[in-house]
Amino acid sequence: MIGKLNHVAIVVADLEAGTAIYRDTLGAKVSAPLELPEHGVVTVFVELPNTKIELLYPLGENSPIAKYLEKNPGGGVHHVCYEVDDIEAAAAKMQAAGARVLGDIKIGAHNKPVLFLHPKDFCGTLVELEQA
Amino acid sequence: MIGKLNHVAIVVADLEAGTAIYRDTLGAKVSAPLELPEHGVVTVFVELPNTKIELLYPLGENSPIAKYLEKNPGGGVHHVCYEVDDIEAAAAKMQAAGARVLGDIKIGAHNKPVLFLHPKDFCGTLVELEQA
């Protein structure tokens, strides 16, 4: 069912410093910061030849990643995102397998339908599925 | 400098269960378990169209991932691996940038030269560089 790894999301404690690490130290191509108020994050895309790294920094109150940063003050990998063809079918398959879907299908940061899966059901990893 | 994302390594608490999650629940193509005694791990490759997920489980005493599993009993993302053209040049560039290379350049699990970078210098993420 899952297709490509769409991105790996990394929460950073300092967006400018994190961007500099990927751009200057690791020599990757990075985007300008993009504010996504409806998702409570600022993101910088690190473009690799086969996939993306997304650096995430909290934006506004109630950012969904604020708690992560409290627990992990240095940042770290927040989730991995796999592509699927049909998000409704994916949700049904997950539920049939007894895996917990967190909340409802929503429109994600790329303006595509997404859902999140409980880390305890996926090897300790928060998994996002995105309809490609 | 960095090229493709070669793999995301996920430490699992139960290799059979973790393999079943990726194969059956997520519907991905997975390899048979591969024992790598010299690296202290058993690995299962999850083949995605653009990259790989590597499920890691401790093998033998002194496995380098045993401590990770003690701290994270449910497992989780252990490291991300980026490809580079020249590992010696990459090591020199990291040191010039003041980033900590952990130990020496070694031959990694894919029989290619690799090095690891300190998570505190890379947004809280353990980074492996592999000469492609």
C-alpha cells in the first residue's frame, strides 16, 4: 500500500540554526521559511534528490509540535510521511488492522489529505500517510 | 554535498512484529531478516520506491542499539543516512564546520565507508553519511 517516503519531519529548536546546518554544513538545497499558521508551524524544506526533509518550528500558541520540543529541547525526528493512493482506503485498512488513526483525515501542509497513525502501533514512530 | 536519503533506520522492540507492521499493515515490500554480527544488529529492509526503511534489532552482546532500546522500549527512529560522493572529503568538511564526527570512518552495513555525526550538532538527529 505505501508508496514513496514523502518526507522526514525534524523538529528544530532554532529554525535559523537548523537551516544553516542543512544548507552550509551538509550542503543541501533549502527553501525559504514558510509559515503555515493553520498547522501551527514554520517549515523549511530540505530538497534531496529522492525525497525531502522538513524542518519544523512551532508557530503561534497551541502549535502541535510545542510539546515535542518541551520533551526534546534539542529537537529530533518528529514523524515520517509515506504516500498512499487513496487516503480513505488507507484509513479503512488501518482500522481493520487494529491500528489507531489519530483524529480525522485532514488537509495537510501540502494541501493534500493526510492522516496520522499512533506511534505505539508503528514501531515507536509517528507515521503520516499522505494521499499523493 | 549530501545527495539522496539512503535510508531511515528504525529500532524495533520486536523484529517479527515490526516486520509484520510494515509488510501487512502498511503493505510494503520487506526483505528477510539479515544478521550482521559485525554491526551487532539484525536488519529487515523495507523497500520503498525512492528509498529504504531499515528495521534494526539488537544482535549479540554490546549491540550499538541496545542502549537506545533501553531508553526507548517501544523503539523509534534511530538515525537518518545521507549519501555523499567522498567520505574523506565529507569528514574534513564536517570537522572544518566544527561538527563532531563520532569515531572513525568505518565500513558500514552496506559494505561502504560510513561515518556518524553527533545528534547535538544536527538538530537532535543522529546522522550517518555513506559514500554512495
